[in-house]
Amino acid sequence: MRLVRAVLWFGAYLALILFPLAVAAVFPGEGAVRPLTLQIGVACGFVGLSVLAFQYALVAKVETLAAAYGQDALLRFHKWMGIAAAWLLAIHATLVMSGGYPLEWLNPFDSATPSAMRWGVITTALLVLLMASSLLRRQFRLPFDWWQLIHTWLADLILLGALAHVLQFGVFSATIPMRATLAAYYCILLVLGVYYKLVRPMSMWNRRWRVVENRHERGDCHTLVLVPVGHAGFTFEPGQYAWLNTGRTPFHRDRHPISFSSCAYDEAGRPVEFSIRKLGDWSGSVVPKLKPGDSVWVDGPYGVFSSDREQGMGYVLVAGGIGIAPMKSICATMAERADTRPVILFFLSRDLDGLTFHEALEQLTRRMNLKVIYVLEHPPTGWTGESGVVTKELLAKHLPRHYRRFQYFVCGPVPMMDCVEKILPQLGVPADQIHSERFEIV
């Protein structure tokens, strides 16, 4: 069923981004007598604009869409489709300018530049700025919360500038069907924008959560224990995540995707836990200072990275760093449910101090059928466990006899995940039994 939903959603997505092209082909207006290169360039422009327009749908946290793919997969798709749109618009600009337009029109400050071209140049510059701030965010040392704000405002300005450019150029967009199409698409954008920026935060206003404990863990990690205030809370599936907002209101720019690290109880209202490793400004300065009584806004749950959705005769979990958080949630939930299926957890860390939840995991091994294999990149003197990095031989050494019938969950640093995702198929693990979770948004 999930595969069917995914295929249908992707088909609808393709239809939406190509529909303006079909409208322009059926109702070309004055464009029918234009040179072929110009027509191809305009076609690339229409498709590129459609892709940019529906980027909103990929990040608006629409539950039915996220359930088909997983929000993390949608975020990666959002990134690559943004790059594809930029290439399409670059081809558009190149082919259109090759049609005989003067190069002086590329100067938006020249009074002789037509308004339509001026908007096109300004929009292109904003798009370049958006991509540079995203792809080079770490090089620019741009804090995540400020990047979110800048990214959102640049995207809004780009879509408005692109609309002004298309309407004022008036060759292919002058027909009534094309204008109706553009109006419909921008109405969809308006609805998505209102939902994402206003409706969703407003719905959280009366669903505040209170910090009851901020527990320091191994590996520069803090676990926030939260309880609902004035509402029943929610249930979630082990392995899922939510967006945490530690600002004064749900509209604050500080929103971060964090995995649940606590047991997924069947009843709502129980405390929930989020474990956050010091990796940036927010996690290193804001999170450690949160104290009992402070308010937090929780938008969730989200995600399909859950053992509840992938049934098997057992589970193999491969975690690195703070990727252990959703794995702990999976294990704690299975222990709570007295689930006797075998679980093998590979926990990779740079050193002994990085083994977050070490004591909790050892306790879980006494409550459930759990085997933990610790792998240290830099082991201390006298270490008798595994060391080095994850390899095919290391995994094969500890996998059970019928490992091909197990479900596999992988979460941690991207290089580790890439490595494991290549090794598992080499060991004969079917691709549809390998599930991964990445939060490398940019």
C-alpha cells in the first residue's frame, strides 16, 4: 500500500510540474511563431518555475505525503529538485538571451532594461543566493535557525519575482488558459504557505510542553524530558521524530527535527524524551540551559523510520553518534511490550565517552532479547570489544543465521550510513528491508 501511495504521489507531482508546459503547447498564443530555441528555453523556464513552486509541498509537513516517503526523504528530494530547477532556469536564460536580446538587459539597474527582464535578473540573483546559502551553509558558518529564516524569505521573493517576470513578458503567458493555470498554481502556493506558516503554528498554541528534566548524557548530549500542559499529548511510533521549538511562541524561527529517544507508550499523556547532542549553536548553547518549568513546542510526530511499520522475525540496528536516539526508542518500546524477537544493535562511536545511553542499553539487554555490539574508532587501553570502523566482515561476524529475514535500521553520520547501505546488499540483505534516516537537510 505504501508503494502504491508513493507511485501515485510521484505521478501527481510529475503531472503538476509538466502541466503548464502542456497548456503552453496547446495554447501557445504569440509563442507559436517564435524560434524553436526560444520555445525550448521558455519550456525549460515553465518547468523550472513549476518545480520551484511545488518545493513548498515537500517541506510543508503534509502528513499524507510524508507518510508515503518519510519526511527525511522528502527533504533530500527537495534539495535535488531545487538544484534541477536551477539548471532548467539557467538553460532558460541562456536560450532566451541567444535569441537576439541585448546583453545590456542583464543589468537590472539600466533604465533601458525592460521591467520583465529586470525581474528575471533579480529573481535569478536571489536564486543563486538561496542556493549558495544552502549548499555552503557550514562554510559560511550560518546558524541553522537563521538559515531557515533566510531560506524561507528568499524562496517567497523568488516566486513573486518569477511571477512578475512571466506575466510582464507576456508572450507565452498572455493566453487565458495559461493565466488561469498560473493563478491556480499560486493559489495552491498561498494555501500551502498559510498552512505552513500560520495554521500549523496556531494549532500548537494551546499544546505547550513543559521541561521536567534536562539530563546530561555521555557524549555531549542532553536529554529533555517533557510533559504536556493543558492537553492530552500524543502517541508516537518508536523511531519517529518531531520538530522542537524552544522559542517563546510556536512562530519562533528555532525549529529543529529531533528523534524521540523514549519508549513509545500506547497511551497518550506520558512524558516524552528527546536526546540532543552538541553539534551547533542551538544544541550547544540553548538546549543545555533549558531548566524544569521552561516551555517547549513540539510539532509531530513525523517519519516512517519505525519498527512498527516494518515487521520481521528480528531487527538489526546500526547506529552512530546521536543516531542511537531512535534505536533506544525502538529497544525501549520492545522491552515495554515484552517483545521477544531478537534485536542486534551495532553502536559505533569515536571513543568510550561517546557511547550515549550505555548504561540504559545494558539494562535493556536484561529486559529483552537484545545484543549490543560496541565499535570504538579509538578504543582505550584494555578494550576487548570491536574497534575500527564498520566493515562487511564486522557485520557478518555478529549477524544471526537467518539475518536475511531481519529488518535493518541505520541512523548516524552520513559517511557511516553510506558505508552500511553499500555493505548490507553485498551480504544479501534485500533492499526493501534496509531503512535509513538522515537529517542532513542542507
